[in-house]
Amino acid sequence: MSEYHDIIGREAEKMLEYVETGTTDSAESSFEVPAAAYTDPEIFAREKSEIFLKMPLLAALSAEIPNPGDYKAMELVGKPILITRKSDGTVAAMYNVCTHRGMMLTPEGHGSKKRFSCPYHAWTFGNDGKLIGVAEPQKFGPICKEERNLTALPVAEAGGIIWVCLTQGLEFDIEKHLDGMLADLEVYDLASWHFCGQRRIYGPNWKIAYDGYLEGYHFAAAHPETIHPRSFSNIMHFTAFGPHMRVGYPQNRIKEALGALPRETWGEHENEGYDFVRTIFPNVSIFFAPEITQIAQLIPSETPDKNITNLMFLRRDPPKDDTDAASIEGMMDWLRDVVNDEDYGVGLQVQKGLESGAVKSVIFGRNERGNQYFHKYVDYLLGGTTNAAPPEL
Ligand code: FES
Ligand SMILES: [Fe+2]
């Protein structure tokens, strides 16, 4: 058994213990977060500049652009970006902005082509960002082509995910950034999976939305018919890797499921008696499941009260036939509806509640340990007073 599975096995054992003793992983005390953290435009602007524009962000899944020539164009935190897979198989990231007069080079979406022709005056660019041709160059006059390549962004591919930093020249070390979370991603070998599609939903402040992935305290009340039939409410296990977290959620059948397996194999049976939500700071959550895997990407919108969420779906194997493909579509819709109607349904009301000025702070209990850690980390990165060093879980 690998060291990784050994650790997962111990976490499964811990979850079983919590279930049997009616306890949960617990922080030392409760923790308050000012309501303004979810509503204040200045705090929101600092979160964008200090976190979202400085840290590596998930821009695409490797499986979205598996072949040379494939690309994805999207908006990320208000910036139009283009991710491509070049002929040598490596990836490039750049602004999706023509260097002639600033037109969006290609519409949002996926496709495959080796060169991009700007819809405004037909300048062409290679998928490595190089300016290939100026339309009617004799009339245009001389220009330095090298200075008019697309604006590149720092990029790395690791763990089946393509990471981009939205600040030009701000290079990053993705292994260091992902820390122990990289092992989780690598065990799953996501790059070889099949990208099924995505759904987009609109929700409240990005931290209200993220809070929902970090606790199962709300399962019984907010998800009585969808998640609660599978998982216990208010029993969680937390592991942190830097700002990222693996949050364990025991299933209602954990005793039977693990009881039927030799103890030394428990770690190899995620989804059989226990599940995890993995969060990758600042805005990704991953839920692996054999039927379908959901990767949620929360993108802050223009104002503090809104986020755009892309729910991306992967499966190990492509659909076998039309029936299988239809069932995948059905599962994606179902998961979208759960997050949209239940989590974001609550979240939008929370947003209103906090904006009313009714409460000065929200309070996270000892059980809401993951949320405490997340908010302390955000505060630390904004130069706040919570901690002089990154908080420990
Ligand atoms: S703006 Fe792109 S070719 Fe003119
Ligand atoms: Fe939820």
C-alpha cells in the first residue's frame, strides 16, 4: 500500500470513529468573521489584487484540451484569456486580445486550430501567441512583429490541471503552490480522463459560495433529499496542505462499507463509505465520484455580491453509447441543480442578509473548522491581523 493510501485509510478510520462516537473534527474555539468581509468593495478589490491576480488559478483541465492545436478561450476574473496546446504538447497561456487594436481574438469556448485570425482586421497569430501576419502589410506600413505577439501569461500544467497567473511575468512554482495536494491529483491521473462538459451558475460572494464546500453542518437542513441521504450531516475530517484542504465526509453506510473491507485497504476505497471534497485555494473544489467527478471553479464577478461558477465534469472513460452520454448529461444537470437551487439558493439569501446590516459578524463554530481556516488564510494574505503566519489546521 502506498503512503498516500495509508494516510487516506487513517482518515477513513477517523471518520468512522467520529460516526461511532457522535463527534467531529473540531477547532479549539469558535471564530468570528466581520460581515463586511462578504460585502465591502474595498476588501473585495484587495482580494482580487492580492489573491486572484497573484496566485496560480485553475484555467483549464488538461482533459479539456488534450491534443495539439486544442484551445480554450474564457474569461477569468474579468480577463479574457486563451489557453492552447502547442504542437509539442506543452501549453501556452495568453490574453485573448489582439495586439493591433485590442479586439477579442476568438470567442469564448473550446476548439482546435493552429492559428487565430482576428475578426476585426484579420491579423493572424499562431497558437504559441506569435504574430504571423499583418493584413495588407504594404499599406499598413512597417511594424516590429516581435513586439506585437499576444501577451503571454505564466502557465504550468500539473495534476491534470492547467494553472495560470493573471499577472504578466509573475512566475510561480506549481509544485510548491499545490504542496501535498499534488499527490492527490496525481493519484487520480486526471489528464487521462474524459472531459464531459460544464455548467455555469451564478451565485453570491465567492467566499459565501466557498464556505459551502467546507462544512457538512448544512447537509441535513439544506440538502435533505439530495446529499443527506448519502452523507452524515455535521461530521467532517480536515487535512490542510498550505491553504488547500481535503475535507472528509463519512457516508451513512460507512460502518457496513468499511466493515466489509480489510482494514489495510480502506485507503484505496474512496467513495465506499466515505467521500472527500478537495479545495484548492482560492477558488476550486473537487468532488471525485465514480459516476462523475465535479470540479467547481468560483470566479469573483465585478462586485462583491456575485460570483460566476463553472462546474466542470470529468469521467474516467468517455461515454460508451448514446444512453451513457444521456445519463452523463442528466448527472451534470442534477449536480448543477443541487448547487444552484440548494447551495446558491441559500447563499444568495445569506448575501442579502449580510448586506442588510443586521449582523456585524458571522460566527463559525468549532465544527466549522475548515471555514475558520479558510477565512484566516484569506485574512493573512490580505495582511490582516488574524495571524502573523499562515494559520495551522
Ligand atoms: S484589432 Fe485585431 S486585427 Fe485589428
Ligand atoms: Fe452544500
